[in-house]
Amino acid sequence: MKLTALWIGSVILATSLVGCVQKPAPIAPPPAGVEQFEKIAPEDELARRIAKDPVAVLQEGLDRYNRQVTSYTCTLYKQERVNPKGPMGPRQKLVCKFMDQPFSVCTDTVENPLGAKKALYVEGQWGNRMLVQPAGLGALLGFLLVEPRSAQARAVTLRFIDQFGFKRSVENMISSYQAARREALLTSKLLGTATLDGRSVIVYEARIAEPKPTGRFEFPHVRVYLDRQWLLPIAVDTWDAQGVQRGHYRYADVNFDANLSAKDFLPETNGMRLPKPTTAATQKTGK
């Protein structure tokens, strides 16, 4: 398994997933991040801690998340260069629901769907496949069950639905950073402070510099927008080992008090339905 310097889930985070590939929408402007940062005040204690040990601050945010959060809703903006030699794709807007136990994700791509308009994934359900509603002409195929990391998914996204969310993204970042730090490959630099979607963030870059790229670190250069209150990355920009920008991901409208339950991740709750053969098979096996 590749180690990666990306959250999110990256961001994660992997949610424009696919029943069939369609003609992409026109290319949007460059990723809508923040390029101008305010200078960090000398008395900024959080910035000092990040400069000293960004991994420790990420772990603190993850620990707090694990204690306090069980589900949330959010809007995810993502823009990716799936082919490193191609152009940056269109910016997508996804309305998302997430629950930790069991790991459950539902997304509705309301702007520029690539492959899937809706995607629903509940870990362990339906043979560990995701239920998708194809976008565009693919909707004629009806609802489909698709492997989360299938070739169809890889054709339209860098991040997969089973990587979605703050927890798995931050866990992945910490694992990558720790591995790189053991080999003295990790450096980080504070860039400044900013306001992103009304939230105060500290912005820093982390780089994993291998003498020769091994492929262990998928995105060895990241820019992290760390929310001051939550100590979670609410936006991340990524570059590959060749210096090509590959993705921009941003969470907005995050509601950690959503109090979601299993009912919120049923197909019928989300205007979806299982394909008939799969429904019959499920009833027959009792799973």
C-alpha cells in the first residue's frame, strides 16, 4: 500500500465516483485556495507548536475528533489533475454526509459530476461496493454497484470513497509524516495565517524529499490549511514528486452536530435503490 502525504482524504477525499465515464465539463479556473497569507504574530502559540512538530498538532486534532465526533455533514470542493500530463479538471461541488461507525459516506455532486451524480458507501455492505447513480447519459444504466477503487473510479478521481473524511485522511498524513521523519526526509514551513470560508486557519507546507522518488509517497508536497479551533485540515493542496499540482480539496459548511444514524445511509433515504439482481442475491444470502 502506498504511503501518501495527503489527508483528505484528503481529503481527502474520493467521492466523484463512477458508473461510466462521461465527457468532462469545461475546465474551471485554477483551484480556489488562498494565495496571500497574513504574517504570523510572534506570540502565536499554535503556530509555534506547528513549526516545532506539525505531526503532534495533527495527532492532537485527531484525538479530539475521536473523542467528540461521530458524524457530520459538509460541502466538499475538489479539483484534480487525474492525468499528471493533462490539464486540471473542473472544480466539483459535493454535498456530503459521513458517519464513523460503520464507516458510511453519501455524496451528491451538485456541480460538474464526473462519472457519478450520487455515491453511497457503507463499509461491509453490498460486497463492500458503493452504490452509484451515474451522471449524464450514464443515468440510463440505472443504479450500479461499483468497486470503490475500480478502473472506472480511477479514471475520474485521485481519492476514493473509502478514504473519505477527516479521520482517515489525518491518519494517513500522520503515518506518512512519521515514516518520512524516521528517514530524515520531512521538512515543513509556516506560510502564514488566513481566513477560509469564515474560519481562521494556519497555513503550512510539508515536503518529503526523497533522493530518488520511490512511489511510497504519492503526493510528497502538500499545503495544509489547519483550522485553529478544530486542529483539522479544512483544505489541502497537493503536488506530486515531479512538482505537478494534482489536487485542491476544501471542506465548507461542516456540521459536527449532525447526529446521523444508519437510516441516513439507506439507499431509499437518499433517492437511490439497489439494482434488482443484487437485491435478490442479498435476500437469498441473508446478508
